[in-house]
Amino acid sequence: MLLFGAGGAVAVVVAVVLVVVLNGSGSGSGSGSGSGSGSGDGPPSSSAATGQPPPTRIIAQYEYQFALPEGWSQSGADENLLRTELKPQGAESGRDRLLVEEIRLAFDSSTDRTRAVTKLRDDFERAGATYADFDERASFGGREVVSYSERLADATVDWYVVFDGRTQINIGCQYADDSPAARDVRTACETVVATLTVTG
């Protein structure tokens, strides 16, 4: 798996994963990353977009947070890559999984999105034939993203990239070639993308 960045130095900040139970109004009862402002408010519901029941928990790690999809749990984290991994409950040994990864940028992508997308495209084109379908104006989970796919030996990863200020978030949605739950992976991925909030 190649982690595409849009340029700039990467600094690692260690944060504790917070799984916060939301109250009935949908607002968070705790905060995410300590450096984030307003992270006590839960992310917006994605139930209308995905058809899932409203998520009841959020994962807050590093400088991002997102709703935990129904039927999924956190299965790992990597501080060096600022990565969080999710897997379907009861199928932790399978190939299906979601990855959320943070990259710190040296510039503001909100005011210079062209620079961010151009660097990402350059990395994509150098990566080789295992990557395909680059779309800089894709829509997924109700928001604008950059999307591309990665071909593994026995699985496919659909990547969705969100730019927000000096932060780039890569969401990877991996499903095995023979997985009967590929649609469920996509639905869970939509929940993560739709509810993703940058808190740093």
C-alpha cells in the first residue's frame, strides 16, 4: 500500500484513541484530539446517505474523528502513519478493512487545492500499474473527494482523499475479491467519509 502525500513535512503527534458514546441528541459527550477546537461536537449523521442506523460512537485519534460504522470495531492503529484500522465485527481475520490515515501538509489546501491535487496526481502517476481510476472531482459520502483505486494480489482498495486546511486524510476501503460483504464495506466507508472531521 502506497501512502500518497500532497507535500510538506510530516510530524508525528501521539494521541489516545477516544471512543465516545453519543447522547440522544447526537452531540458528543467528550472531546477528540487535544489540539482540536470544538471537537466535543459529534460528527454529522450519515444515516440518510448510507441507509445505516445512526452511528452511536465516534473514533477520535490524532487530528481527526469520524463515526464508527455499525457492525465495525477498531482493530489497530499506527502512530508513525497516523493511521486507524477498522474491521467488521466477527471477521477480524479477513481481508476486508477500512484505513484512515493523516498527512500533515506544509501549505493550506483550502486556499491552494490545485497544488494539493497536482502533487497527489504526480505521486499517483509514479506509483505504477497497481493504481488506477484517479478522479480529482469525485463525490462520495456526500462530499467532494479525490478518489483512486489500488489493486492488491487478492483484494481491491478504493481510496478517498479529503483535504482540509493543512491536513490530508486518506480513507482506504479494502475488500477481498471473493468477499460477499463488498457492499457492506462500501457502506461503512461512506459513513467514515461522510462523518470525517479534522480537529487539528
